[in-house]
Amino acid sequence: MANVLTDLAADIYKAADIVGRELTGFIPAATVNTSVEEVGVGQTVRAHFTRTATAVDIAASMTIPEGTDQTIDNKTMTLTKQRGVQIPWTGEDIRFVNGGPGYQTIYGDQIAQAMRTLTNEIEADLATEAYTNGSRAVGTAGTTPFGSSIDVIAEGRQILADNGMPVNDGRTSLVMNTSAGTKMRNLVQLQKANEAGSTALLRSGVLLDLHGVMMRESGQVVTHTKGAGVGYDAAGGEAIGESTIALDGGTVNTTGIKAGDVVTFAGDTNKYIVNTGTTATSGNIVIGTPGLRETLADTVEMTVGNSYAANVMLHQQALELAMRAPANPLGGDAAVDRLLVQDPFSGLVFEISVYKGFKKQMILVGAVWGYKAWKPDAIVPILG
């Protein structure tokens, strides 16, 4: 049987607009790399990165200089997840529900719920990838931002600017949880049309861009639980710009120092984000580039900050989602029909397949995806 799904596509889209959905902010804030080609788990997506250039003196000469060779770095992202939601139906099930709400109504809702489940999982993956690969943080752990002002947006923007990241190209977003979104909506200066320049927030609850940053909310913002390690000190002198920090003298307490922890060093007010932690009493941790902003002397004490809600400011080039349809064997499998459907809520594309069995059919909503935070320089956690 062919074209099983074509006639039901309208029901799928209709249901997607009705079924409740959590907010997504990281998906539209990231670079979404999609294609109709099928792929398998373990395949890679490559990206190139240029290193910092070296300047030289220009001297007059009748001979054209050779030029300074440059190395182009190559980084890869692996498609690590192949996930799906399976929806079985028997002939008796269909006859039974057709006496009530109807198969097509329920079927459409099930597809929408499947896309909801997969979208939330993807959003959560991006949220974790982003904050655990940040550069430096602003805000106060345990305190929801925007209680009285929007200063933290300007502070986060400053870090991006200091890191050399673009801040005026309209591709920077702040993804926050709904608690922070509520605090922002409660700010009187944003509700007044004469101060905000619009009634959109007051009348419709729409969060407008601030300081050139797009405001987004997400239902998957992570609450980070700090590592329990204490007593760590710098194990040697580190220069400005160093991101690998040697430590010793620590007490692990099981979890040690975790990716996503906020660490500070005595005499340095910067809040560095740990990208790679440790569960040893001594060894290296890696903080986000561009690394230390102050020199770090031997034996200087390191402090692990408190747990926090990981709202994130980031540039679109910092985070990428690669998404494809699941691979099928040569000649196809037992599916009698397939349809690529774009979720109208998140914009993501999922493959829907129908498999016919004995007195039964199974609908599969699936996708393959991978994700990568390419540039810690362009990611600033906003602590809450």
C-alpha cells in the first residue's frame, strides 16, 4: 500500500498546533544543519577553523615575500543519537476508536506527541552542550536574573565583545528559563510604552530584543548541580590565555570538579566555566577559551561556585545541531510509506514511517542527530 501518510498529513499538522508544547529556545538560537539524506549513527560533520593570525613588519623589497604559512584546523561533530517513538495500532484498536473520537484524530495527536518528545530531548541536549562549554559567566548563582534590571545582558554582551565575537549581526540570543522570563516581564521599564518603545510586552507578553540580543525562553534550561570537590589550588604558574589549568591538593568528595562548574581564583573576579573537569585530587581541568584573563600564580586557591540555573547567551555560530533521517538498507526496509514532516513548532524535520504487520501496523517517528558547541568564546552562561 502506497501513500498511506499523504492523505493524513493535514491531520498531523493540525494536531501539532493543538497538543501542548514546551518552549524551545536553544534550537532556534543554534545553527541547524539538516538534509534529506539518510545517515547512520557515528557519521561525522566537519567544520574548519582558522587560527589567530601573526603580523610581520612590511619591508620594501624587489622580491615578493613567501608569506607566512597558516594552519587550518579541522573539527568534527559526530551524529551520536538515533531515536524514535513507536506507535502501534491493531485493526481492532482502529475500529474501537472510530466509534468515538476517530482514528485520524488520535493518530494525529500521537504524531504530535512524538515530535514533542524528540524535540524536548534535542532541546535538552543543546542546553547541556551549550552551558558546559561556555567561556565565562555573569550573574549570581541561585538568584533569578532580571529581578530589578537588565544589566546582566550588557555584562554578557561585554564578555562576547571582549572575546572578539560578533555582537551586532543580529545572531546573538539569550535563552532563559521561564522564571527569568517572568522576572523580565515584570520589569516596569519594559512594560511602559514610552520607555520600552513598544506595547508588545505589555499587551502580548512578547520579549523584545535588548542590547542587540534576541530574548528566548526554553523549557529545558538545565539546573546545574556543582561538583563537590574542595581545596584545590593552582599547581603551577599559568599565563593569560591559558585554558588548561593544573591543580593539586583537592578533596574529591565523589564528584570532584564537573563540566559546567563555575570556578574563580583568588585575586581574579572572572567566573570561568569548566569545560572538562576532574575526579582526581590533582591534575588538569580545562576552562573555556579564550582562557585566563589574569595571570595565575602557583598555590593560588580555586573556589567552585554554587549550583545554578544555566541560562545562556550565545552567538548562533557557537552551537550546531546536525539532523538527518535514519538510514535504511539498500532497497529499503519493510516500511510501506515514508513522509518527512516539519514540526511547525520547532522547525525540525522528522521522518514518519508506516510498517504493516499481521493484523497490525506500527508508526515510527524518528531522527538521527548530533550536536556540538564549536566556540566557547561565543557562549556566556547567565547564572540564575
